Amino acid sequence: MSRGYTLRYSIVQFAKETDGIRKPKHELKKQYGGVSPFIHSYGTKTRYFGIINEFVEWLISKGIKRVARVSPETVIEFLEQKVPRVTRKTMKTNIAALRKFLRSSPWQSRWDLIEALDKNYHYLLDLATESGEAIPFSNPERVIERIK
């Protein structure tokens, strides 16, 4: 594939290649070795396209308009600038969306970008704030009393 693709075209191509809304997820996961290349739910599609559109708009604001001009450092910088406002769970979603996006055909010759994501995965998660975690009840008797 040509590396002359524009970023906006890569979004259109990604939408065509990952549409798996009515495709059997479990069969495709077996077929592709555990990870389906498709997006199988409307919620995930909405979330991923929000992240991808934000990524592309951010790149364009930096003066980058073509797939060939994106560097691994730029991808990591995009995620780093999101750190103050995201939790670890959200960061994982952002990385998953970008990883899936970077596997689509306009980006196929750009494995360096996916390698950069994989290499910096734990670094980025450590920068993000702790996700909200459930803590055990300090007084379970009181909870039981309230339920009654």
C-alpha cells in the first residue's frame, strides 16, 4: 500500500475494514488467533471513532496531514498529553483504539507505530491516574441493616 494516504482517508478506510457489527465475534476470534480485527458493538465503535478522530485532528493541528509523516514519538506524545485527564482504564481504551486503527490498510507499512505503543504501554498506564476501585465496606452490618 502507498504511504501517501491522507489521515482523513485512513479513517474512512478503517471504518470499512473494521465493520463487524453483525459478524460472529467468537468465530472471527478463532479464525484470527484470539483477536478479531473487527469492531463488533456500536458502543465500542462510537468510543474508538471518538478517540481516532481526536487523534487525527490533533495530528492535523500539528501540521501532519499524511500517514507517512506520523512518527512513533508523535503517537506517544498524543497519549502523554491526555494523561492529566484520563484514568488507567481510559488510557487502555485509547491505546486499544489506536492499536486497532494503526493495523488498518493505510497504516500497514507502519509497524513502527504499533511497536512504539507496545513498548510504551506500561509507561503510559503508569502516568495515568488510578482508576476508581471498589473498597470493601468498613461496616457490613450497617449495609445489611439498610437493606432490610
